[in-house]
Amino acid sequence: MTLSSRTAGLAAAGFLSLAAAPAAAKGSDCAALARRTLTGAHIVSAVPVAAGGLEGAASAIAPDLAQRVASMPAFCRVRATATPTPDSKVGIEIWLPLQKWNGRLLGTGNGGGAGQIAYEMGMIEGLKRGFAVANTDMGTAPDINGTIGHPERWVDFGHRATHEMTRVAKTMVSAYYKVASFRSYFEGCSTGGQQALSAAQRYPSDYDGILAGDTGNNRTHSASYFLWNYAALNASPLAKLSSGQWSMVSRAVLARCASKDGGAPGDTFLTDPRRCGFDLATLPVCRTGTSADTCVTAPQVATLRRLYAGPTNPRTGERIYAGLTPGSEDQPLGPVMQGDPKTWPDQQFYPFHWTLGSAFEASRFDFDSDLDRVDAQLASTLNANAADLSDFARRGGKLMLYTGLADPAVPFAEVVNYYERVGASAGGSDQDFARLFLVPGMGHCFGGPGVTDIGQPFTSAVPPAQENDALMTLVAWTEGGKPPAMLIARKPAGDGRPAKERPICAYPALPEYRRGDVSKRSSFVCVPHARGVDQRPAGRYLN
């Protein structure tokens, strides 16, 4: 059997004692699931897969997928299709451990416009931890750009497909393990973060605990951020910066601010970008009529100002979304990709095609009237901006948010803004059901120059201990533990550098260097920093 891929990979063990679970199920029990009758869905197949029996094709962005899959335990592989409307076709896959099920279901998120099962975004490592795991193509297979004129499929993508996945997965878990109740968790990043917050807001009984990273929940306006940057970068041939120039800008930001915001000597990333008062006037300016990777021209400086400022309504001046975070300029999914006319429009502009059709032109988009049209049609379907999570909290639900402080795709200011609004809705900034962790030096969802591995989706290893694992920390908290104040992130050895550990602190604290070996967690302490950010969207863009 073969699975396709899009992202990253390794292996390992689990922790927390296993919940009381039935004895191992049999392969014949797996096959029997194919005969189950479901309302609004049908089982396509249910087959047992031997340990290491699933093949994973490597790709440029998931080069070790084959190794990750090879170390998977035996499981029952269930494929299903949900049809909540006549125009819906929601692909679902569920993996049920044949042995050592930990008594829990883990729903996992997708990325981008989805369109396929995202095996590598939590399913593989979730199964290795002992969870029954599930994922969905979000109803956009084979390509989200093929859903123009299909509003029911927009609803599936916005929230319904994830709920259908959860409903079908819970039925399969109950039938296979012959249990009436069990804990359910969800983890996702980027689009998976949108799925996570949509579940908490719209379907508060679906999950007991939710881990949401670099959340794309303000979907129509994150798309507007991508369009704003794309338009600025392609305003003229003179406006765009080369990849070398972006690296130069990022180095200049770090030279001005790194290690001066609580970070350690030698850090190549920012610990608190809010403390970086970088002045674009200090960049080296190219001589008139010349351009090089070591300097910028006047039109390029104008582009930089526009990207850092972020999208605003040209008529009212109201903020639509946060701007590019200083220190994230040369990270993957940053301005180099966001300005690429060959790939970026096809990947990110589907909401505008859904609403405006053939009338949509990136260069002529009006961020006042055109955006109002997009919001009128799609905001209630795609966006997950509601800050009142009282129904989720009342059931004992726990929410852990995290985001990279070097993420150029979802500026961390957006995640901080949402978390602060959740706190205000709950009557205080330190609500007992939600926690936010800001990860210095992390790009979009994982990786980056910082110490960033907390076992989150997109990463490829199951961490060695609960303190290194955001998911299992969430499980412990949800099932009676204390609210987490800290995670311990790791970075493996490489390029002659030792392995590193560093605390990731519950907001508003951030890790500050005190003394000693910068690769040791003991050299850092969690210190409260200021709350909030300067760039806050206007209320009309939180619809």
C-alpha cells in the first residue's frame, strides 16, 4: 500500500500510562468495519496493515517519510467518504491500532487548500503514540481550485468536513474497540489551526482537548494578507526583492535586535520581535540605476514598508490583518514565495476566485469594496474568529495555542490578538482553559533557526518525554493535570553543533538567557514580557 505526502519526518515512544483499553482487536474485526452502515457516509474499505507494511513515497519536503512509515505499528486502515450534502464528497481516513491503543482518538489537521489526506501532519506520529488517528481531505480533492461554483464544498472546507471526519471516526472507534466512551483530541497547524479553532467554536463537544498552531483561522483576511504582499511585490519589476536581498534584510534585522530582547549570545533569531525597533533607513542603498543583493533601491524600500505595515482599507485606514514580522523575511513561505506568480496565486487565491470569478485580478483588487464582497459571501463559512469559547470550556475542554515568532505566513500578532480576545471574552486574561506558547525562531508551524521541536504536527519525531511533547502535555492537562507553564523544545545536533534544549513559556512569558551553555535549558528562565501587540485588526475584519 502506498500513501502520498507533503511535509516532514522520524519515530519513537509514548508516555502517560495507557488508558484502560480493550484487548487487541483482530484483523477480522477490522474487515467487519467495511460492512458498517452510516448516515451520510459510507465505508470504502477497512483492511489490516502489518507493522511497517505501509509504504511512504519521499518528496523534497518530506525526504524521510519512508523511514517514518516503516516504523509504524500494525493498524486497521479505514477509508470512508462523507456526503453531508449532494454536492459534498469528503474523503476520510482512520487508523486504528491493532494493539496498545491508548484509549483516545486524535483528529489531525491539513495544510493549504487540502485536497488529499495529510498523513504526515500528525497521523503517523499519533499512531506511534497509541492514538486512533483520523484525517480528511476537507472535501476539496483533488484540487481546491476545482471547487469554483460549489458553495457546499466551501462549507465543507470551512468546517463541516472536519466535523464529519470526527463523527465517522468516533463511530469506528466505538465499533472496533467496543467502547461507549473515550477521550478525543485534535491537533493541527496552519489550515489545521483553522480546523482546530472551528471545532472549538462550532462543535464544542467534538473534542476534549485541542492543540492549534500558527492558526489560519481568520481565513479571508489571511488570504488578503497574501494578496496584499503579492500585489506589492509585483507592482513593478523594480518593486520585487531577490532572495539574496531578503536574506540581507533579515541579517540586518538580526544584527540590530538579536540577543538584545532576552535571547542568547549568537542567536540567529529574535526572542521578542516586538522589542526590535528596526529602521529601514539603516539598510544600505544601491546607487542609482544599480541593484545588488547587498543593497536595496528606493522602490524596494517602499515594498518593505508596505509588507511590514500590513494590509489596510485604502478608504478608511482600518487594519485588515497584521504585517510581516521582522526577523521572518527569509523563512519558507515568506516574501520570496509570496511574490512568485508561477505558484502563489494558484495556491492561495481561491477565496477570491470563489467570490469574484473571472472578474478577479490581483493587481486591481480593491481592499475596501472587493474585500467586503468576499467577506459577505465567505466570512461566516471560512473564518473561525469567535472569541467566546464558553461552551467548549464548560465541558472541560482545554485549548493550547502555539505560534512561531519567525512565521512569515501567519504573523504571530494575529495569534496573540485572538488569544487576548478569548481571554477578554472569558472575563480575564488568564483563563483556566486556554494557554498560548510563543516559539522564538520558529517559522510556519515547525523548523526555523530557533529551538522549535515540541512534537507538533509537521515534525517527524515523537519526543522522548511529556515535557517535550505539546500533545501529551495537553492530554495530561485535559485529564486532570495542572495548566502547563512551560514546554521544553529541542533541536537535534547538526553541522558541528550540539543538540539544544530551550524552554517555551506560557504567554506572556518568554525565555530569557541568564548564563551558561546556550544549548542547555538551565541557562534560560521564563520571564513575563508585555502583553498584546500593536497591529490589531479592526472589528469589521474579525467577522
